[in-house]
Amino acid sequence: MFMYQKCETKKQINSDLSIKIETYHSFDAIASMQQEWDNFIEEIGGEIFLTFDWCRVWWKYYGKNRSLLVFVFRKEGTLCGIMPMFGDHIRLGPVAIRALRLMGTDYTPVAVAIPIRKELMTEVMQAFLMEIGSNGAQWDIIHLGPISGRYGSFTTLTEACSSRCRQGFIIKEGKGEVHTYIKLAGSWEEQLATLSKKNREGMKRKYDRLIQRGASLECVDVNPDNLSHMFDDFVNTHQSHWNNLGRPGHFGAWPSSYEFHREVAETQLRRGRLRFYELKLNGNCIGYRYAYKFGDTYYCFLYARKAMEQLEKIDFSRIDFGEIVKRGINEKVEWLDLMRGEYLHKLQLGGQIFDIKNIYLYSNSSVGLLKVTIFRMFAKVLDIIYYKIWRRRIAPRVRFRQGHLWQLWIRTNTL
């Protein structure tokens, strides 16, 4: 295990940049600024995945044998950046590297914005990289990403990083997966108008006419009393659907995902951000939607459909889409974040594809570059053989019962 040997809280003032840096190594030490932290993330248009409680719970389940580093940046007393990061020591093949990464960006398939004010990006990043370069940890890789496709300051960020790269770092950009979003209109009719004629007619046939025929459609919202029952039934429903297709499902694929999401749901329910509901048609449950609201966005993490969907000749995805769009419009939500990946049914509902991007900073020492080169070569081989060939192609065809994803693959596939 690699440990970052520093005191619990360190303060530094860079007189040239006038940026004050505080570094924390536990969430208890920074708990007093939870509200300020969350307000800042929301103000700059960041994702729920970098809010205090989300990071804290993620660290509880996925921080073993890693070192916590939360960097807080202030200028003249005003918060201008938060970088919740962790150090990881990873051995792969003949080499081991030390990586510094954003919290929550492995073990949970999300993408995030870099939580720094755009107008102070250069000052903050220069202060951050100066601090990283002087802390003695000798990081081989600093990974900023996966960066959300909707993040509007990527060019500013790369320019800010480049201004310091000649002083100890080499910068590389990379594209990963894609991100799917839906931009919400002002009304349901306006939303339908954004769809193609074929998909608009399909939506009217499957959803609008269902309502017009007098079908009773009910959404049962989560509350503290029903959360436990609803969440367990949601997980069982989700897993049953995917297991019947020979796939592990989210909770079968990602280690500790049930425990992690169960606790995250509890903490976010208390803060009024959980948007988790059961869909009932004529009194019968047809599925669940598991999502969160933060800022102007619904984060549509997962849904689960009951097997009765086929018996009732309904289309759960269209019914759920109609409900979540109407709810979002009522709450003045502007975007539905449909998470990573490109799926036909999401595109048919108006999904827009954005590239997920990454920034990598490498040590410019010859030894460091050699280690990183060898490491990334082995990581690519592991990704191709284990994930793309075995996990994605062979195992589903032979109906091999797949367990959790290899943790080594999880920790290396984005590096």
C-alpha cells in the first residue's frame, strides 16, 4: 500500500498566484464545509458524483489500500476549486505505478466535470500542479477524468495544464466512451416534437394512448419508510431481467454496488435529491426508476422492468420516459443524464451523444515514462482479452455465469 505521508491538514499560500491550498486526508476533518462544498459543486454546474456525501460513501466502500487527498482552493477567502482525489498504487505485469485520480471515477461508471471556477482555472491548476510536484510522492500518472461530455471548460483546462507541463509533467489527452444526454423542452408536447416522426408516433401509440384509454398509471415515490423495500425489489427486478438475458446486471458486475448505492440513496434522500419511484399500471408494478436530481439535471442511473411488461404488451422504456420527462419539466430540469454508453433506445428517445474525455499528466523522467508505457501496454492487453473479448463477447454467448468485474481491470481500464 502506498501512503501519502503528510499531516492531516496542510495550508500553503503561493504568493505569486494568491491561491491558498488546504489538503485533507479524512472526511471527518472536512465535514464542517459539507454545505459549502455542495453549494460550490452545484453553482459551477458540477455533477452529484463529486458532492460531499457521494464522495464520502464512495470512499467508505472503495478506498481500501488507497490514500485520500482532498485539495481545497481559495482566493481571498472565496472557494474557487475542490479536487477530491485519491492515490493508488497499482501493479500490473512487471511494473507498478503511483496514480493520482479523481474520487468516484472507478468502481462506479460515471463522468464528471472538473470542479474549478473557469475564470480561475489557470491559477488553480498551476497551484495544484506546483503542490503535486513538490509533495515528494513522485506520481507516475495524474488522471483528470473521465470528464463529462457536457463539460464546457475542457479547452481552458488543457491550456491551464499545458502551462505547467514543461516543469515536470507531460500532458496527454484521450477519449474514452461516450455520454448520452437528453435536453428537456418546455412541455411534453414540445419534447415529443424533438423526436423523429417514427419515434414520435411510437411514443404516442405506446404512452399517450395508454393514458387516453383510461389506464391507471401511478408513480409511488420513495420515502424513509418504504426505501428499504423498494430498493431491494428494484435490485431484484433489475438483476432478474439481466440474468435472464445471460448478463450479470449492474449489481452483479460492480463490486459492493448494492451496499454502495443503498447507502448513497439513504444519504441523498435526506438531502432531497433522490428521485426513485415505482411505476404501477392499473395497480400492478411494472418497474422502477432510480435517479437523482442535482442542479439542473436528473441523473438517470438505472431502471428495472418487471417481466409482466411482455404480458401486458406495454413498452416500459417509453412509459418511464414520459413520466420522467414530465417530472423533470415540472422541476425546471434542463437535462437528463443517461450516463455512459450509446444505446439505440436512448437515441430513439432523443438522446444526444457527447465524447467523454480524459487528461493525463505523466512524469517527464525517463524511468517514469518507461514505467507508464509498459503499464499502459499491459492495461490495453488486459482490456482487450478480458473485457472486450471474454466479458463482452464469449461469456454471454456460452451463457457463462459472470461474477463481479475484475478489480484489477476496474482500476486500470481508464488509465
